[in-house]
Amino acid sequence: MAMEKLVILIPTYNEAVSIVELLEKLSGFRVNSQYQFDVVVIDDNSPDKTADIIDKLEIYWVQVMRRPGKGGLGAAYRAGFDKVLAGNQYTQILTMDADGSHRVEDLPAMFDAIHLGRSMVLGTRWMPGGSVVNWPKSRELLSKSGTIYAKLALGINLNDLTGGFRIYSAELLNALNLKDMNATGYCFQIEMAMASHLAGAKATQVPITFVERINGVSKMSKAIVIEALTQTTRWGLMRRLRPNADKLHYVK
């Protein structure tokens, strides 16, 4: 683990308040930890000037990647992957929400779970030791049901397929046809889990505590839920009807 080079990708859209709080927590963790990492904030031209605010903080290990407009979570992450992989500087890429729902306190356990080769670490809410805070029962039921459906449809035995707190090895990401992926919302997390599974990645699940955001507005919408259900059903049918073609689509 000591030799791994880490970068954290954080997509933002109107997260001026929460991103400052998150970067302050990451700064404290970075100073007092054996783990060293850089951060790339991927901003989709936030009207609240999120990118400008981050630049003014002048944190040397934080870069801002400015995108022209709101293109969705999947597009932001794919752009971030392209950026950090092109530099060939990092061996592990962590994805993390800007709104504080992913806790800095859970990072040590996730970093400790890193493996060499094609691998991913999944911060997992729905396993022993995992939990959610400040969620209504309806939201919890929706998330659990979505993962159960995706597990059955795709044949992937992971407990949190919609979660976005993850670490991908650069070796794994370089083995995937990222440019051919098209999921935009949280469905992107399911697509990445499926592609990683097809690439033979070693998956390690780590329990986390997910905390519902306090500041700002949730990006979850009915359209995102419908996209996830529709795409997962389509992927499930394709995996059964044309399993080899499915793998060729996602894996180089």
C-alpha cells in the first residue's frame, strides 16, 4: 500500500459550501495520516462558482477540472478518469461525493483494502458494519431494492451496486473501454461495477457510514431512478442473450 499513488476524484455542481468543508477534512486527514493523495475536482460549470472558490483556496494538491456544462455524473467521472490516466501518475483512483455523504473517516479502511492488479474497493452501506444516517425509510428501501434487482439482473454478488464511494486500480480502468460507456446518473455506478466484473477485477467490500447531505440540494431525481431501472434491465437481458458481445463492449 505504501507504494501506491492515490488520487481522489470529486465531481461538483453547485457545491460551493460542501466542497470547502470536505477539502478541510481531507486536509486534516492528509496532514496526520500515512496516506498521501492528490485531489481532482471535476466541476460542470457550477453557477455558484464552485470552481473559482476552490482555486482561491490555493491547495497545492488540489486541481480543478473545468467542464463546459452540466453533463451528468457518469460523463464527469469518465472525463476525470481520462485526465488522471493520461498522466500515468496514479495507481489508484478513488471516487467520492462532494456533499459530505462519504465520510473522510472511512478512508483508512478503504485504503487498507487496496489490492494489486485489476481491483476495486467498494464502500458498502448494505453489509454488516455499514449504515446510513438521516435517510427516510422510503429512500433506504429504494436503494436496497435497486441493488437487489441489479444483483439478480446482472448476476453480480456485490451488496451496494449503486454506491459511489470506490477505489479503482489504474490497471483496471486502463483495461476498460471507458469511452464506450454512456450511463449518466447514478446508473453509472452500476455500469462500472458490471464492466469491472467482466474484466475480472478483484472486488473488496468495506463497510461505510453514509450520511445524507445537510447543505445544498440532492441530485437524485425520478429520471435518474428510471434510467437505472431501464438500463439495468437492458444490460441483464444482453448478458443472457449475448454474454461474449457484452464483455467485448466493455473490456479491451
